[in-house]
Amino acid sequence: MAKAPDSNPGPVLVLLGGTGDLARRMLLPSLFHLEKDKLLPDGLRLIGVARDGQSADQYRANVRTAIAARETVSDEDWQRFVPRVDYFSGDVTKPEGAKALAEHVGDYSELVIYFSVSPSIFAAACQSLAAAGLITDKTRLVLEKPIGRDLESSKQLNAAVAAVASEEQIFRIDHYLGKETVQNLIALRFANIVFEPLWTSHSIDYVQITVAETEGVGDRSSYYNEYGALRDMLQNHMIQLLCLIAMEPPADLDPDSVRQEKVKVLKALRPMSRATVAQEVVLGQYGAGVVDGKSVEGYLKEVGKPTNTETFIALRLFIDNWRWAGTPFFLRTGKRLPERRTQIVIQFKPLPHSVFSASANQDMVANRLVIDLQPQEDISLLLMNQRPGLTQEGMRLQSMPLSLSLAKAYSGKDGRRRIAYERLLLDVFRGDRTLFVHRNEVEEAWRWVDGVTDAWLEAGLKPKQYAAGSMGPAGVHALIERSGHQWHD
Ligand code: NDP
Ligand code: BG6
């Protein structure tokens, strides 16, 4: 039913794809948490949208079930949240569906339209929602990844959205930027003076970024098979981590200042060529195996057809600028690996000269900064220390961690870890785009990624099998050992 005109309308969140997997697992629970923390804007109405014809009451019951799948939902908290929740059934890519939605929404002070739907319908939905009068200067559009499958398709998608809204109205989500520990990279680098003088190729030997998952592709195999690990994880989440590690200090945290520095890093990524790609990239695809003590099927069986989609990628890249000249960055990510771990390792160079005895020198390990993002949140700086006690050889040394355990600090006052989307949704309501991805970043990242895929196609690179539960295919160690280094496992 259309909402009656209101003399003092409040804000509205239209959640396109309000019955989908992402909405059920992440977005609705995040909104519920924001309600519990009294952080939702006053008077906010939430309208879930999909095409399945269910009633608003059914939808409310389904929303409760979805949130309860993650945590206990008390009646008191639910009663505060539920009056906000509404449902609209219709196809937003069709003019009549969008028009009916506009009538349903009625008046509003601000409108957020969250596209938690397949990117294949972003363009058509934008067109019909704009024609229905839902995209005005009071509207913000939130876009889920993937923004395209390559540079060309991302440009088309960005152009379709730009045709109806300005860049300031567009919030492109990379949920890694909503994780507390990812934001902490900014604090670590720019709220401490000790690292900056060392943060260059003069002192840093190499950098590793690992995003390991135990999960397989599950019921997202038709999406995943079209994308693979490079486009699903590396093009967005890992490249964002890389940018935060490698960018120059921005003048301030204004979204444009940060974006400009990230884009400079992306422009400086050394392109790969057919001649070099086999030395720089290892692709893998999981076969059957054992993960977390359970036998699991191989990727081909799950997908049900022959495919060369990679479920694992490791690569070495270089950033050709003054700060990072000669420092290799090793990135690896994969599904069905033995453990869930997101970790950044900054490996410092060995001492230029040792003042210690031969026996103490045997103990010497170069300093290393290890930033664990998932599942534990922890930052350790490995420093050399005198090993206590007396020996015939004299002074001995050992590497000891100076540790900053973030688990407690970031677990929230109710003892739980925040969902990354809570922060991002709050920032959308506040209109703060610092943690969102600008069109230029997306397109520059695709430009480099397209070069990598072109090179590997020309070179005929195919994924090598690895057993589920192992740390990737043969060749992944050789990739790093060729530079004289090792994976930090
Ligand atoms: P699902 O396929 O689970 O959900 C899609 C939703 O969109 C359903 O609610 C569907 O309902 C609705 N929908 C589809 N077409 C229309 C239409 N024309 N008009 C109105 N509603 C429509 O997708 P996910 O939730 O998995 O993904 C949503 C987005 O989030 C995608 O962009 C995905 O890439 C991204 N994403 C998802 C992640 C995840 O873990 N699931 C992780 C990161 C990003 P109905 O069919 O009834 O209309
Ligand atoms: C999504 C990818 O963007 O990120 C998934 O599409 C992946 O394939 C997920 O599993 C990982 O997110 P997180 O927060 O669990 O590390």
C-alpha cells in the first residue's frame, strides 16, 4: 500500500534484494545491530524489495528468522526494530515495478537505495528507478561488488549509474574497508611516527598479503565460475589492502584525498606480460580433500562441468614508484585452504652490519611486522632480544613479538565482533564516503587485472590442482623462493 503524504517524512532505506543471501546473512543483522546500538537515523523506514509476492508480515517473520540464525533476538530488541521493516514485491528493472515502488516509498527526507542484487541488473534498475522519480539529489545509491568483470564492463556499469547520479551520491561497497582492522591500517601508519621513516624499499624487503578461506564456493558456483579468485577477491579486497599499505600519506582523510593516493598506487602497478606471467603468477583449483576434519568435494564436481576457473591465485607484483622500487609484494588467496586467515606481513631487511658474535648471528632474524586481520585481530612487531641466561658462547639472541592484541579492544561493548557492514551502513546514513571505493579506483584496478588475465591467456596458463585442505598448488613456494624469500605460515 502506498504511504500517505507526510508533513514531516523521515529517511528511507530501500534494500533491493531484501530476500537474498547477502541481505539475510549480513545486511539485515547489521541493521538490527545498529538499532540495538541506537545508531539508526530517527524515523528510518526499511523497505525490503524482491519479486516473490510475499506479504510484509511474512517478510518481517523471515527477517527475524534470518537474524536469529546468527544470534539470539530478544523480544524487546525485536519490538523496537520491527516497526521500521516493510516489504515491496516487484521487478525494479521494469518501469511499472519502479513506479509502484516509488508510490510505496512515498515522501522521504533522504533515500538510500542499496543494490544487493546482481550487477547484471544495476543499469536497468537505475534507469527505471530514475524514470520513476526515485533518484533525486536526496538519494544515495549503494552498489555491491563486483563492479564489472573487466575494465570495459566496469566502465559501462559506472557510466549507467553516472547517468542518473553524481559520484558524490554513489557508495561502492568493498566490505573489507568496513572491517575494524582494515581501518586500523590507516591508524597504524598515520597515527604513529615510528613506521613512516622505515616504510620504504630502503628498509622493507618484501610484503605478503594472504587471504585464506576454508569455505568452498558453496551455492555461489555459477557466479564464482565466471569470476574466479583474481576477480572475486584480488581485484577488490586485496588490492584495497595493498593500496592502504603502499599509498603515500594523504593530506587528510577526506575521501578524495585518500582516493587520489590509492589511484597513484594502482597506476604504478607494473603490468604483466606474456613473457613474465608464468614466473609471476600461480593459479590453482581445489580437488577433493579434507578441511576442518571433513571430506569435501573438488571444485569441478561442485560446478558440474569442466572449467579453468582458478580458486587459488598467488602472484608477485611490483609498484614502480620511488617509495617501493624493487620491493616485491606477494599476494595469495584461495578457497578450501587449511585455515581461515587474513594476514599482512611487512618483512624488514637484514641488518646492514652485525656487531654480534658468530653464534649470536646464527640467531639473528630480520624484523617483521605481522598484521593479522582475521580470525584474530593482532599486530606483532618481531624484534631481536637478548636470550636470558648464561652460555659458553656468550650473548645469544632471540626474536620476540611486541604484541598488540586487538581482539578485546574491537569486540564491542557487548563482547561481539562487529559485522563490517554495520560501519559501512552507518557511514552511508552519515554521507561519509571515506570507506567507499571511487570509480577511478575500480577502473584502475581492472586495468591492471585485465593485463594479468590477458597475459595468462596468451601464455596459456592453467590452474594446477591442489587438494582441498592444502595451502595451494605446487609452484606456490617456488614463486616466492625465486626472490629468496618464504611464505610466512
Ligand atoms: P541472491 O541471488 O541471493 O539475491 C538476489 C536478490 O535480488 C533476491 O532477493 C532476489 O529476489 C532479488 N532480485 C533479483 N532480481 C530482482 C529484480 N529484478 N527486482 C527486484 N529484486 C530482484 O544474491 P546475493 O544476496 O548473494 O548477492 C547480492 C549482491 O551482493 C550481488 O551483487 C553479489 O555479487 C553481492 N555480494 C554477495 C555476497 C554474498 O556473500 N552473498 C558477498 C559479496 C557481494 P527475487 O528473485 O525474489 O526477486
Ligand atoms: C566476498 C567474496 O566478497 O568476500 C567471497 O565474494 C568471499 O567469495 C568473501 O568468501 C570473504 O569475505 P570475509 O569477510 O569472509 O573475508
